[in-house]
Amino acid sequence: MTTTLHRGTEPSRPVRTWVRSAPGTHIWLLIIAITSLVIELSSQGLEHFLLHRNSSNIHELTKHPVQSLFTSAFWIENPSSFLLYLVLFELVHATVERWLGTLRWLCTVVVGHVVATLISQEYVLWSIQNQHLPKRLAHAMSHVVDIGVSYGLAASAGILVYRLPHPWRWLYLAGVIGFFGIPVATGGTFTDLGHLTALAIGFACWPLTRGVPERKAVAANGRAGHSG
């Protein structure tokens, strides 16, 4: 005997299925939503403390290297940009996580975030030591707010190129290289360098796309059955 559940019995089921298909992405989004709310409700002094304390700048990397690399990935400087990141996470991170699986996606994101952060801050340190920055800016740059999720996002955007079919792959490749590369080529900031580095890390993570197991398609009609 087969019983069919009607589509209207569990209206939340498609949402739950969508979230569970990319758990890492949505847990990350939830944490960012909480930290963004904290920033939004904080006084100016507390906001300044939280943003600087959780930055992965030279000062914090020297004092708390592991902690600053970890916590900086869960804050955004402007809470009003959360909706934009929500869309980008769903389009980029969730797509890559569903394709590669959570572990391979997370490996790409972590490596991209860490390497891009270290290289961009090494560039800042080099600029300070070689006096390419005015003395009045040296202290400010070593304590600059360097938080956010954009490096991990750039890494995911890089590896996503291997998911796209031809000829869209080449159009997408040209687009992301132009988007992240032009600011660096025209004298961008250390953040622009970090974005381009993370994108390159995403490209370099191509071996993670090999042998990706086939994933069973989730029925779109929302029906389930059991026999008895």
C-alpha cells in the first residue's frame, strides 16, 4: 500500500531541504546575521572595539594570529550589506557546497581566506617597512579594520568556474578575472590584492573537483511516499 503526502501538508519542507543541502553556507550566514545585529545595536565605541578586535590586521595577527584569522570571517563592517551577502552566498557558496560537498567547499574557503589575508597583510607590512606609506598612516594601517567574508567568497567564485559548461565557463572566467583583477592593475588597495589572491586560490583548488560523487536529485514536487 502506498500513501502519498499532499504538497500542502508541509509548506516549510522546501525551505528546510534547501538549507540542509548546503548546511555550512547557512550556518555561516546565521552567524553573520547575529554579528551584524550586534554591530547594528552597539554604541559607536563598542562597534569600534568589536570591529578592530575581530580584524585580521597586522596588530591582531601579531597578538592573536589564529583567533583573528578565524573570527574575522564572521563579521561585516556594514550591517546594511547583509542582504547583498545573503544573495551572494546563495548564488556562489551554496552552489559550490552542493556540488563539491561541505568538506571540499570548506577547504577551498578556509585556504582562500587564510592565504589571501596573510598575503594582503604582508603587503601592508612591506609597504610600512619600506616607507611606501606616510608615517602618519603606518600606525593606522597596522590597526586597519580588515574583516569580512569577501575573501572566502572570491575563493568560491574561483572554483565555481569548473562547474560551468562551455562556452559559459570562458565568459564567466573572463568576468571574474576582470572584476577582481582590474582594481589591482589600476593601483588598488591591499583588499583588492586579497580578493585577487583568493580568486587564484579558488582556481588552484581544481584538484578538489576531481572525483566529486554524484548527488541524488531532490524531487521538486515535494511528494514523499512509503509502502506498507
